[in-house]
Amino acid sequence: MMRILAVDDDPLFLEMLVSYLAQHGFRDVCHASSAAKALAIIDSAEVPFDCFLLDIRMPEVDGVELCSEIRARPVSRGCPVIMLTSLNTRKWMQAAMEAGATDYLTKPLDPVELAARLRSAMLLVEATARDTQSRLALKSMFRMTGERNQFSAGTRITFSEIGPMRDYFQLENRLLKLGEGAFAMTLFSVSLPGFGRLARKVGGSDILGLINSASQTLAHTVPKKGFSFAYVGHGKFICMILVANPIVASLLQQRLNDRIAMCLRDHEVAAFRDSRFEVKALSNRRILDRSEALRLLKREISSLGSSEDVILPSIKSTAPRIFRMMEEKS
């Protein structure tokens, strides 16, 4: 059950809001009439809140500033914050989003819409909890196996739950199975600049998390038809699309960077929040035969140096659930 804190300086509105929430199954609700009281409740709570409903217009400290204060607390940094307002102005909405709000509703509230937004928020709460558990599991794995200090930037990782992701040799094998002749395809690489520096700076489990987020971003951004890719170490992915329509590298790079920025903007490792992609076409030709395509892949691999392959079991990440919610809203 999701634990909610509602904040509004109007006692009648708060009473109505709590009633609306109870009617739709949200019964674990606390409320406060000011930002100061809300922060006191948050700081003294034995069980952290999962979601916040904040009125924008309040005396002394408004909802935008309260949202910033909530985001400054590690325990609530990733929780959904829904703003409630009768001020349907771009200025207020922009300020709220910049402060860390995830959604907003205008007064008078529609109880059905309120319930729908809260259920979407609940998906994010559940996904974030699973992501935290997965990261803790990864860290435990490194502690138990002693691999944390042995992680090499050149290690080739495959996450088995990501549909179009393959290990590098599966990618080669797919080309070999095409048979003789020429085929419409696009070959390109996607890199994380500065990956070597990051790999030396942070722990192995954190680097695995970054590679997983980057892999999920690729899987949810590149058109799925005919697409497969492999992570080949050193912060680089080799990608292949077996369709006639070419990929425009600059447009793909922008789309990837928009999505990775959203995925990593609140990451607990501050160094990851500025991670970006570089996309490079491996050939300007749209039609390639099997031998030429293999030569291009091997040339890219040989430039990286030696590698070892590791195929990991499923890591349940926040990223795919967030992307799915984004796609449903668009």
C-alpha cells in the first residue's frame, strides 16, 4: 500500500482530498496544513512516505519550495511529487517541475483522474523499490565473489532480460546465418565518453548499473524491427539493424541522450548524472554483404583491445518501467 502525505492550507480541501483517496483505496494518508508541519512529519516518520500531494499556493513557504526541500532529503529523493493548484499558468508549472515535481493536477480535482495519477505514481514507487533491491543484490554479489576489485573496463556484459541485446559472438553468428549476397542493414556504434575514468573511479556494481541503464535506453529508443546489439566493453555498444531504412546518427544520438538524462538524473552516483552517448556509423553504405559487415565489426572490436565475456541474469531496473509509462502518456 502506498503511503501518502497531502499538504494544503485549506482544512476543508484536505478533508475532501482524504475522502477522495479513501474511496479509491488509498487509506494510508497523512496530512499537514503547512510546509513547516509537513517537513516535521517527514523528518519524524518511522516509515518513509511513498508519494506527496502538495498545494502550490501556501502562506510563508509555498509548495514549490516545499518540493525542493523534500527532494533534498535522501529518503524522498526519488518519490513521486504531485502538485495541486488552481493556478494553471506555465510559470508555476515550470517552477514546480524544476523543483522536482513529477506531475500536477488542477483544482477542482476530478477524483477519477486523481486515482489514475496516483496509480501511475504507484508503478514508479514499485519500480524504484525493485531497482534499489537489484542494486543491493549486485553489490552483495560483488562482495561475496570478490569481483568488485577485479572488474575490468574491457569486460563484455550481456543482460539476459533485454530483448534485442546479444553477446558479441551471437551478433557475428546472426550475420553468418544471412548467407551469401548483399543485405540492407545499418551498422553503428554507441559509446559512453569518459567510461574508463568512471570505471576507475567507482565500484564494479555501480558500473554494472550504468551499463544496464545504457542498455535499457538503447533497447527502448532504437526501432525494434531488425535491431540487435552487443556491449563490447570500454563503454561501447555495437549495433546492427537489418532493415532498409537508414538510421540518422545525429538524430539517434539526440534521442538517446534525452532518455539517458531522464533515466539518470536522480542517480545516487553523482558522476553518472551527466552520462551521454556518442553515435558513430560504421559504414555510410546501406547495402552490405556478409563479409564486409563482419570485417567492420571485427575492426571496431580490435580497436578496443582484449575483452572477456560475462552474461548476467535478469536485473530488474527502474528504466524499462519508466520508459513504458512515458510511451503510454505520449
